[in-house]
Amino acid sequence: MFSKNSPNPRTDAFSPKLSRVVREGAIAIVLFLAAFSSVATTFAILEILVQESVGFFQKVPLVEFFTATEWTPLFAEPRYGILPLLSGTLVTSVIALVVAIPLGTIAAIYLSEFATPRLKEIVKPCLELLAAIPTVIYGYFALLFVTPVLQKIYPDLPGFNMLSAGLVMGLMIMPLISSISEDAMRSVPLELREGSAATGATRLQTALRVVFPAALSGVTASYILGTSRAVGETMIVAIAAGLQPNLTWNPTQEAATITAYIVQVSLGDLPYGSLEYKTIFVAGLTLVLLTLVLNIIGHFLAKRYREIY
Amino acid sequence: MSQAQNRQALTDFNLKELRTNIERRQLISGAFAILGLIIILVATFILLGLIFQMMTQGIPRLTPQFFLSFPSRNPEEAGILSAWVGSALVMLVTAIAAIPLGVASGIYLEEYARKGWLADLIEINVTNLAGVPSIVYGLLALGLFVGKLNLGQSVLSAGLTLALLILPVVIVTTREALRAIPNILREAAYALGASKWQMISDHILPYSVGSILTGIIIGLSRAIGETAPVITIGALTFIAFLPDSPFKGDFPFISFEWLKAPFTVMPIQMFNWVSRPEPEFEINAAAAGTVLIFMTLSMNAIAIYLRYYFRKGIKW
């Protein structure tokens, strides 16, 4: 029997050494700091954008920002209305989504419900490869290949236009949407499909009335992701849609998006801290808020339509 | 309803109508399948056609001289030397910054984090960061690295920016890789007296290194093609000199001057040539695009191959 005063030699031998405890703790702290750095990044983004925007709004009233119909910060008589940039962003994004959402969804349904496993094995990596092509190359396609083709159909089309940028952007987003939607549909349990088939439904009916609704939250997530990609896409629109802010809803016109404006300003040499310098941060903040709103809508849509099985 | 009545009702029902109904529905279903296949094929072929067209324009321009010349006003003399050297250096900084940070974050979230608001906060945050438009990272870098930290419009700023940009990719793939390792391995390591870190570094990481590598390569391939954030930092489009060599003849043999050098990268060089009005530069743009697409696609192909290879190799 060991006395109470003398330390227990057995537990002593098995209890970890102090150095080991310290090392383990230090490693845990370092790993935590690394993980926390991503939160710090988010705060840094918000801090920088808000700080520069506050400086901007001290000079430019909010009313002008939201109602003025011209965005000409680099002119001698600057006007600061965000509407032209917003209209450019919306038109190009809508064109892209009109292409990407229906095509991407049909492709996803086909891949998940109809395609043979072998075909899927070929197509899936191809989709990943297409998603990896740098956007500057898509911009090149839009300006130098797609626009000339469109000009043959519609001769009045200017060299820079939102239509061609939007179409190519849709082609770029389609693999993203179909890939994520397919993942969502594939994770729907097989019993649901079997049950539907047992009641006499064809594959298409099963796909549209059973699998698609069951996977809707994942599918919505892919749409939202595609939308934020379209809204935040920069190089395609900067190359093919032009850099001229233009308040128009006509897709055959040239118009700058929020992102294209940031590129245009960055290409020049602006003095640090000037009002023009601050405008790109305001544009960036608008962009972040836009994607944030989209994500929140998507989150609630996904929740609202989620089918629990 | 009695059985007799039931049978009567069935015969009354027009069997022919039922059959045509089924046939029609099967036809629609089959037509849809064909439509799906056509959409996939057409979209793929349009893209492949565009890539092919670019390559046929660009490949004749891919002479050794093109790789060894600086950009120039004269399209025939212009080359991508400063661009690919810049891309390589920026990628080096990005990899050095993003790999340890991303893998460490992934390990923390998967192996250390306890369920709670802090883990949730980090997790939601990583998801959100993945959705932030890339140009916003450029604004962050402009305000923080260039403006506040005074790192200048340099290789270092660009590398760090792209590291932040691909961090979510690295974190998410690290987590997925770790999650795929069965728990029995962890329990076995603990049973032999390993500490948590010994368990992770000696057992879990070696098994997941293949999948983690895949994620890192995909992240880097994304970084190499990113244009917008690098433009925002203020990368120049016309650079006719190379950054300082990292190797020196005299002590201490390496130098870090190149980190502070102004630079350009491949996608910016291509963007610059695309936006020139002279059509001669289009050929240069096509050539640069061919090189760029070759870089990203080969990186991705390696990643896809690695993933299949490691998936096949490991059987639990």
C-alpha cells in the first residue's frame, strides 16, 4: 500500500511529462490562431471597405449616391450615382443566369438521373476542368469570338456589349451550377426513386416531382452561388462589356459593371486617399452587400423549401 | 367494393388508353434524356471550340523567343518573360503563405474545435469567404497590404492576397481529407499512448496528404489565373525587367529583394494584350492564353489524377 504522502509511482510513470503537455497546448493554440485568421480576414475586409466608404460619404450625400443617374468620378464635374453601375451588373448577371440556370439544371438532372456511371465519370472531371479556366480567357472568347458571331446576326451590335459578356458568363457558370446541383440530387436516397418508380412514374416524372423537390435546398444553393459568381465576375465584363458607365437595361449596349469600374480605376494611377481612390471601396462595399443579400435570401429559400426525408 | 366489381372496373377502363398514356410518358422521358445529353455536349463543344480556336491562333506564336522576351510596343517582339517569372514568384509566396495556414486551420476545425459558437463562427466564416468576389480581396490588399502595411505594389502583396483568396479552398479540402480517415485509426494511436498531435502528425496527416495536396493544387491553379485582385493591387501591365534574383554570389547567398519588386503576371499580360486596339496583339493574347490554359489545366489534371490515385490506393 502506498502512503498518502508519497507520490504514486505508478500513475507518475504514466502521467504525461510537463514538456509534452506544454507542447500539445502550444500546438493547439497555434492551430487555433491559424483557423481564426479567416475570421480576421473577414473583419479586415469589412473594416477596410467601411472605413474608406465612410470617408466617401462624408463628401458625397447618400441621396446622390442612390438617385443620381450618372457615375463619372473621374470627370472634371464628378457625379456619384451608383445606378449605372448597378444596371450594368444586373443586366450581365441576368443574361448569364438565364443561360446558366435552365441549362445547368437540365444537365444536372440528366447526369444524376439518366446518365450511365461511365458517362458521369467522364463528364464530371470535364466540368471541373471547365470551371478552372481563368476568367480572363473567357473574356477573350467573349470579345474576340462571340461578339463577332453576334455581330453577324445583329450587325448594329457595338464591339463592347453586355449581351456577349453575359452569354459567355453563363457558359462559365453553367458547369458550376450543374456540378453542385448534381451532388445535391445524387444525395437523395434511392428509396424515394424506387417508391416513385413503383407507382408507375417514368424517370423524368421521378426526377422532376420527387428528386428535384427533395434536392431543392442544394439546388437553390447552387443557384445562389452562381448568382454571386455572376455579380462578382470581373474580367469577362471588363474585357467584353466595356468600361463606360451607362444607365441602360438594353443588353446590346456597352455598360460598365461595379467590378469593371474597380478594374478601370485600378489600371490608372490614383493618389492614395483621394476621393476617386475611395470610390472603388464604395463600389466594393456595394458588391459585398449585394452578394451578402443574395446569400441571406438563398439561406432562407433553402430553409423554406427544404424537404426532410 | 367486391372483387367481382373490381375486376369489372378494370376491364371497363380502356387498356388501350392506358398503354398510349404510358408510351407517351416514356417518350417524353426519353426525349428529356436526349435533350440533357445534347445540352452537355453542345456546351462542352462550344467551349472546346473556343479553346481550339484560341490555340490555333496562338500556338504558331509560341517560339522560344516569346518566352524569353519582355513586353514591347512591337507585337512581333513582345514576349511573356516578365509575366511568367512574375507568376512563378507570386505563386511561390502564395504557396508558402496559404499551405501552412490553410492546413493548420483545417486541422483545427476538424480535430480540435469543440462544438460551440466559436467553431460555428469560424465555419460559417470560411463558407462566406469562399463566396466573396475575388476583386474584393484585391480591395482588401490595396487598403491593407499596400495602404496600411506599406508592402508596396509588390510580389509580396500579390502573393499574400492570392493566399487569402485560396485559403477557403485549402481549408475545405483539408477538412474533407481528415474527415475521410476512419476513427479507428485515431483510437489505435491513442491506445498506444500517442498524444493528440502525435496522432495527427504521425498517422492522420500521412494518410490524408494525397487529398490535401489535391486541394492545394486546385487552389494554386485558381490563383495563377486570377486577374482582378492583382490588378486592384496595382500590378503593372508593362514590365521590361525582372525582379532581383533570389540567389546571390556572395554571403548570405539568398536575397529577398524580389519580394518588394513591381511585377506583372500571366493573366494581366494577356488582359493587356486583349485590350489593345491593334489586331496584331490578339495573336499575342491567344498565345499567352494558350500558355495560361495549359498551366491551369495541367495543374487540375494532376490534381484529378492524384485524387483517383490516392482513392484507389487506400482501402480501409
